[in-house]
Amino acid sequence: MVFTVRGTKKFLDRVGRPVADPLPSSSTVLGDWYGNVLFWRPQVAVFVNASTFMPVLMPLAPSTSVLARFPAAMAEVFAKLGIDPRFVASETSAMQSAVLAKTASRQVLGVMNEFVFMAEHTIDTGPSDPDDLIGLSVWLAETIVGPISKDDGYTPLGALEQLVAATLDADAGWPRE
């Protein structure tokens, strides 16, 4: 069970070397995640999902274990957003090991850069607590993102909810209530 993290150069310099192609396919429903480093004090890792643009911010240190700690941080953000616990458990159990790769989508990088800009602005000017990375992730998940269609509610949370609903509907073991 594996998931792929496509890191920026800053991220890969701190976390590890990317594997050579061909990459093993991700065993998660959400697929690839993109990672970057924010040079706040303390440093923060920002992850953005390639299919839903869902953001997850978490402490970078210690950088050697950030990939192992990521599934728990993702689960905490998803729980705060009210995502079905069965989906969260399925995703986290499929994230037993991570594969590092180079970035491959300018669109995801652009969304990630917008999230960084919004996060830095809200911390500098608003009531946001820079230590509340889960709360900041939830706030970013509810912001409008241009690449997400109207059908998905324009937000990463809307896109994630659509994906979760489709997954739960398609899986006979998870009937919707």
C-alpha cells in the first residue's frame, strides 16, 4: 500500500530523493499529493491533493518523518471537515508507505502557491493563529479555487465531498445512509 508525494525542490531537499520512473501507482482513492515547505518559524509542510486540491498543513520537523506523519495530519483535517470516517480510515490504511517524486502539474503548483499566499496573508492580517495548522487547513479547504468546477462546489472541500460520495456509492460495502 503506497501513495506518491510529488515534492518541490525545497521539499525534496529536506525530505529525500525522488525515485526513478516508473513510479508505482498509488493505492489511494485520492492519488498523488504535492508537497512544499513554508519557511515560517517553525517550518511548515504544505500538502495539496492533485485531484481535489485539498490542502493539509503540518509541522515539517522532523523532516525525516514528515511523510510517515502525514496520514494522521490528513485524517485530522478530514475529521474536522466532517468527512465520512470510513473513507478516512480506508485512505490512511492505504498510505502505509510513501514514494517521493518530482512535481508534474503546474496547475497543482499554482493552487499550492495561492494557498501559501492566502495563509501568509491571513496570519499577517487576521485573527488566524499560526500554530493552528489544522484550522488553517480547514479554512483553505473552504476557499474557492479556480480549477474546480461548479459541479464540485468550487472548493477543495466540495471536490472532496463529491469524490467521497462517489466512492461510497460505488462500493457495495459502504452503503450511504
